[in-house]
Amino acid sequence: MHVKIGTAPTSWGVWFPESDKQISWEKCMDEMAEAGYSGIELGPWGYFPKEYTRLKDELQQRNLELVATTLMDDLTSDSTTNAMISLLDQLASVQAQFESAKYIVLIDACYTDLVTGKLIRPQYLNDAEWENFVKNIIRIRDYAKVNYDLEVVFHPHAQTHVETETQMERLLEDTDINLCFDIGHHAYVGGDPVAFMRKHYKRISYLHLKNCDMKVREKMLQENWSFAKAVSEDIMVEPELGVIDMVQFSEVLKEVDFNGWVIVEQDMYPAPIDKPFPILKRTRRYLEKIGLG
């Protein structure tokens, strides 16, 4: 097993290109490096510098590698998929110049409003809608590969059309796309990340690592919280604190000889400016302790 440990802006409470509730990008990048991470995801387009030379210089100053970018929107819509491909062109014009940045993390839009929790699109797709959904995923995957030689990995995500193990396995059966496996989101919907990783490791080329507090999840269901509200109540937690046995998960990575990036991506929003750094520094030390990175 050979893993590299990175992180992402969401671990610092960053969900948007600009927000007065978010840490400055300079301080975020400084703390990512100081906490001991070797790579980062770009996060929302426009948060970190979008110009290649500036971004390269800022990363080099901190001995950080760019690992991946992210696309997230409604993959059931052809018109929205067109817009995602236009954004991909912008991202990839920068990303493709970094040898280390091989991945685009593709995520479907939530079927609920993040803030209110109200249903804003159908929770379940019929067969025709699923077929179109898959078509759009493959369209983006192929476009990124042909035009930029970048690998699109699909990220199952809470409150999207691929969140449960059944939906994930349907996607794996209907396509040949690999996954960005987010073990915290998997636990959130009642899945077993350890068993799923052992079963499907050949289709998992990229990992998002965090844990989930199921007591907060239970309260979320009881009080009908939105996902954003649950995040603000710390539904996602440090690796050693939640429902997932992280030592067991680490052992599975060793068993299957996982080689690739493990991105610590603990959802926090909004986050007080001084909250993320101690958490992410502890997380980095903990992962070293259990043999990851």
C-alpha cells in the first residue's frame, strides 16, 4: 500500500467561491501545509487563485500538490450538463498544467435545498431518467479524458441520486466509471464502508475520508434538519470519533494494496476561523498513528 494524504477546502469550512463566513484562501492554504498535508483539492472554482502561474507559485511556496478539482450540479439535466462541461473547460485549462492533478470529482446535485431541506427535485429516478443520468455522467467522463487526459471519478453523496449502496452498485454495474468513495457519506446513509471497500476496491481509485456521528444523524431525522444544518451541528467528525472503525478501514486498505490519494474532507460550514486547524492537525497525526501516510 502506498497512500498520499491530502485535504480539501471544505475541511476549513469552505463551500463557496466567496463568503464572509469563510476563512481567507491564503490562511486556508497556509494551515493545510502546516497541518502536514501534501496535496489539496481546488474546492469551489474561484476560491483559490484561478490563474495557473499564481496558483503554482502559491502551492510551491507551501510544498503542496494540486490533486483534483470538483464538478457538482444536476446530472439529470442535459442543459445543466452542458454548463458543467463549460466549467470543466475552465477548470481543466488550469488543472491539466499540473502533473499531480489527475482527478475531477463529479457529484450530482442534491435533491433537497441545502439550507431549507425542502425537496427541489425528485428523490428517485425512473428507468428513463436513470438512463439519461448515466449518459450525462459518461459524457462528462469521456469529454475530460479525450480533451484533457483527466480521470473523472464519481462521488456518491448524501441526498443525491447516488447515495445508497444499492444505487452505488447500480452505477458500477451500468458504467465502467470509478468512484471517489466518501466513507463519511456512506456511513451517513447507513452503509458499511469497510465491507464496501473490501468488495469494490477495484473500482475505487480515490478516497474522501471522514467519519459520521450517528447520534447527530438521529437528531437530524427527528427534527427534520437540512443537510447544511446537520453539518453545522457537526454530523461529520474526525476519523476516530464516529461510527466507522477507522482502524479496520485502514487494515482493508492494506489488504487490497490501495495506492492513491486519501483526501481528508470533513464537511464544516460555517466554521469559526479558529476551529478547523486543530481538528485537521489532530486528524493528520491520527492517520499516521494507524498507518495511513
